[in-house]
Amino acid sequence: MQHSRPVVQVVRRGLVSYQEALRLQQDYVSRHRTDRGPAHALLLCEHLPVYTTGIRQKPYPPHLLDHLSLLGAEVHRTNRGGLITFHGPGQLVCYPILHLASFKKSVRWYVGELEKTIISVCRRFGITASTSPHTGVWVGDNKICAIGIHCGRYITSHGLALNCNTDLSWFSYIVPCGIEGKGVTSLSAELQRDVSTEETIPHLLDAFRHHFNCELAESEMPGLSETDQDHQHRK
């Protein structure tokens, strides 16, 4: 018996605050838990400058977080895996909100497929990328994509951040993901030309569709929760 492939909504939000992205993720997580409408989603966005910390190992020192906020970026503590990283314009952020029961109930498998997806995207641009004992996807000793996820009851949130034409100088104020002696790079830095998030998105969607063996459908009202939609209809 052949099973149909899961359908994942593609929700394009453009440039949004980190707080708004958290709210949107929680809305789709709630859909999974309450069976309230289409739930599998691939949230695509860019963030205003923000440093985020994860839950792995000890908390990031508060005085260092205070220093980062003086640079003009927001600072948020999160429940994703990993340590500290940066998000900002020119970085394609992808938050898959999936119930792994529709795919494979394995967090290790899930993270591996995210890594394979980004390696495929890089290959399409002629860049050789790989995994390492550290998380994320790398070009040599330079990280091109950070991965930090949360998974509760096999429902995923948070996700990955692929550097397209990001201002990499923001990373100089931190040890990205807590890994000493490594650098960061971007699609633009590797190719020595401007590679925008808009140019990258079609390649990401094709690779995601292939590696997760799913169908993708564009969201009709991208980024709006049912509460937001009801509010709009009442205006």
C-alpha cells in the first residue's frame, strides 16, 4: 500500500523580528497538538539583527549579553539546542514545524536530513559543503549554516540559518555556537558575488522537498495565525 507524501505549507514572512517568528512557530506547534487545521509548515524569513542563545551547557554570561545589546542587536534566550549565534538580514532562516510521526520518529534522522538539505543547496551553487563533529554545515573550517532545533512530542521547532549575503562582521563579537578556532562564511563570500535570500529560496525548497520526501504548498495567508485572521476579518 502506497502512502501519500506529507504536505508542508511554505510560509514566507520576509524580514521579521525574532519575537514575531517565535509567536508564529508556537501557532503552528499548537496546530499539531490540537489538530487545528494544516500544521506541517516551513517558515521562511530573515531577522532584524539578533543574538540568540541555546540551552546546551552553561548559560551565556549576562554581562556579555548586555554588551551585545549595545551593538544595536536584540538578545534572546531560547529553548533550542546549541549555544550562541547571530541572525540578521541576508541570512535565510528556515523553521520547519513538523510532526515527525508523518516522516520518521527520530531526531537524529531529522537533523541529518536538515544537514543534507543544506549540503544539496550548496552543491547547486557549486560549493562543496559537509558536516563535522560539530553541528551545522561547513565549508572547510568555516560554518555556512547553523542548525539548532527543539523537538517536543516529536513536533519540531526552531531550525536552520543559512548565510547568503549576511554581514559577517556581526559574528566577530561572539564565538559562534561556542566553537573556538572556527570561522563563518556565506554563499556570497564563497562565490565572490552577491547571493540573496531570494535567489537561494527556490534551491532550498527543491532540496527540502527531495530530502524530506514531501509535497510543498504555498500558504494562502502567510504568517497569520487563525487568531490574526479572525481579527483581520473583524476590522
